[in-house]
Amino acid sequence: MTVDALTDVAGLRVGHATCTGDGWLTGTTVVLAPPGGATAAVDVRGGGPGTKETDALDPRNLVQKVEAVVLTGGSAYGLDSASGVMAWLEERGRGVRVGPDPAHVVPVVPAAAVFDLGRGGDFRARPNASTGRAAVEAADASEPGTPVREGSVGAGTGAVAGTVKGGIGTASVVLDSGITVAALVVANAAGSVMQPETGALYGELLQGRTPYPSAEVHEAAQRRLAEAIARNGTPPLNTTLAVVATDADISRAQAQKLAGTAHDGIARAVRPVHLLNDGDTVFALATGARPLADEHPLALNAVLAAGADVVTRAIVRAVRAAESVDGAGGVWPAYEELYGGR
């Protein structure tokens, strides 16, 4: 039984640490690999990324597998949350062995951050090492195959998608070959997730027929959004992050191709994308539990196509699950509140 989430890739677990109230509107999300790690790669295309350990994932470099990936709020400051995850892994002897003692390990924990500084009202309220530890502990405590909380949680707590509230979303698919491909995203885009003329979500338009919001609903939504924009003032900096994962047995180079192709999924759901004030980053993880359908090089294509598809669906789910924010840091209505009645 699948739950349409990243955790459908057996062995992967997801944990959130959410920080709200008293000026806080941020958090951290950790994707925890099975012991021994997962093959990993990354593709960074935004003009303003905030990342850590991404060079280690280059297929030309030494590191073969990673034990966890961190997605966090707090911009570059929030990358400190990865230190808490590293400490937790070190305590368990998980990481790259660098000495004669089994405890001599260096956990490689790639991380990427979204910009949400000040969205709760306090510019200095941002994730740190304790937040990262709380998120990885939540992941470790979760049961295998558990549904993943979506919306305004973890790294998506302070996320904004264009003019509406963003958040965490996830989706998965099982291919005819039995291979699972899944994604988890933090939708925090500078571009819009909805068609300006109708209010329909771009990601849903590309998934097939979808009912358009009525003209009355759209007009009312546009009035509310205009009021929010006027109150918020300067448009925020942004970033969309994703982890796309599979249980296929693929190489690091193939995983990097998967990360790159998955960016197409962002481009289908957000317009425009990969801007100078975005830090759009996609990580790829592969657990290697299932061989590709055959040894032909093109056998990877089905996984690549599915990766983009689940990223698009995950962005839609993130936006639909988000909750409105009206506080000292700004006003961001939720899409469901604006258009839920269509």
C-alpha cells in the first residue's frame, strides 16, 4: 500500500521541526536515508542558492552516498540546522569512515535553504542546530511508509509561492516496472503558481482537465491578493527546493540526470522559474533496491519522466495544503481559502 509520499521509497523517512509564534515562522525538514546511505546528486539552477555540501555530490568526487538531506528555512543562517543532523548521525556512527575506529566518521549532510527571514515578524528567528536535531529525531521516530505531513510545516512553515502561502508537498508513483519514484518539495517560489487570468493552478492544468474557478471567486481572490501585496510591500526573496527519490539501482551520474530533469517539474508548476532571486535546487536520492527494467541506457527515461511529474504534483499539493498567514511579518492567503469553493 502506498501513501503518495516520499516515504513510498522504502527506507526513506521524513521528519519536520516547525517553529511558530513569538516572531517565528520557519522550520526544518529532514529526509533520512536508510543506514548505509543512499546514492545522491544535486542540480542547482536558481540564481541565489543557499546550499551546503552540494559540491560533494558531484559524480567526479569522492562521496558515494549520504545519510540525510536537510531542507530548511532561515536562508543561509538556517543551514546551521545541518550541524544538528550531523551530530545526531555521528553519535550513531553513520557517515564516511575516516579513521581506524568505527566512531571516526564524517556524516555528509547536503542542505539547502529557503528565504523566509522575518516572515514571522522577527528577522533573527531562524532554524539552528537544535531545529535540525529535532527534525532528524522526528524522522527516525516515524514508522516506515508513514504519510508525510504537508502544508505549513517544517521547511514549508514560512514558505510563500508567488502571492499565496506555500509549504511542503509530496507525491509518488509506482511505474509498470515496479520501480517507485517520489518527490518532496518546499514551494517557496518567486514566480506564480496560478494562471493570472483564471486562478487555476499551473500544475493542475498540465495534469489534465481541471475545473476553473468561477469568475466571481477569481475576482474576489484577486481583490484579497491585491490588498495583501499592498500591505506586504517589497516582494520577498524565494527558492523552491525538492528531493526526488527512487528505489531504482542507478549510478551517481544517472542520479544527477534525475535531479536535472526534475527541474522540469518545477517549471510546469511555477512561472517564471529559476530567477536571480530564486535558489531553486533539486536533490536526487536512490536506494538501489530495484534494478532498472533492462540494461539499455534508455531504460532510465521512465524514471526521469516520472521524477518531473511527481515534482509538479508535489508543488500543487504543497499549495493546496498551505494555511493562511496574517501576522507581523506579512499577509499570505492560502490558495484553498481563496479558491476552495471555486
